Amino acid sequence: MWEDSVWEQLQQIPKGERSRLVNEAVGRTLELRRREQAMQEMDRLRGKLPRIKVDVVEELRKDRARTHG
């Protein structure tokens, strides 16, 4: 399961710090997986949405001209 070099490096860390290190590493990995899954879900949902044919930048400029003009 562990690569030898990883295990050897982990053994060099004091026991109290090992748990914290492993906890942080697992936490980061789980967060990355959660984000990847969220991005995949967003891509899936985006594929189901109709294409917007409005020039968003142009509409924002018109709106600003109306409100600040």
C-alpha cells in the first residue's frame, strides 16, 4: 500500500506530528476530489442548458448607461 520511500520519510516525522500530517493530506485530497466532482457535475448540467445568444458584455454596458447615464 505505501511506497517504501513514503513510509521511510513518514517514519522520520515525530509521532505527534504524523497524525496531523496524515490528517491534513487526507483532508486536502478529499477536498480536491469534492471540487473535481462538483466541476464534473457543473459540466454535466451545463450541457443540458440552452445556449444563451445574448452578448452579455453589451447588455451590461446598456444597463450601466441606463443606471449611471
